[in-house]
Amino acid sequence: MKIVKLLFAVIAILLVANVVIANNAVDESLVVTKVSQEIATLSEENMQLRQEVARAGSLSQLQEKILALGFVENPKVVSLSTTSSLALR
């Protein structure tokens, strides 16, 4: 009779442990799913931001911005003459 009670107690403990472990596994899988969705969202946002940066940095966009700010092109090149170079060593 003692063996039956002992086996019953062991089975009950194993069932409770199984439920606890299963619940933890489900909770962790939900967290992993949420994090995976967040990674996908951030990756998509990152791609859109990279495209926006590429558009903003394109030469045609920069030229429009430069002209809008009032800069003008000067075809004359000016250079300063010097008697010594910086790298004499």
C-alpha cells in the first residue's frame, strides 16, 4: 500500500511539474513571437529609413537644396602658395 501511495505522489508531482514547464514554455514562445514581430517591424522601418537617407543624399536632391540656400557656382579656382610643406620629415 505504501508503494501505491508513493507512486501516486510521484505521479502527482510529475503532473504538476509538467503543467508548470508547459506554461513556462508557452510564455517563452509568446515572448519570442513578440520579439520576432518587433524585429521584423524594426527591420522594415530601418529599410525605409535607409531609402529615405539615400534619396536625401542623392546628387539631384543636394543640388536643389544648395541652390535653394543661395549658393552659387564659382568657376574660378583660388590656391594659396606656401614656401614650406607641412610634411617635411
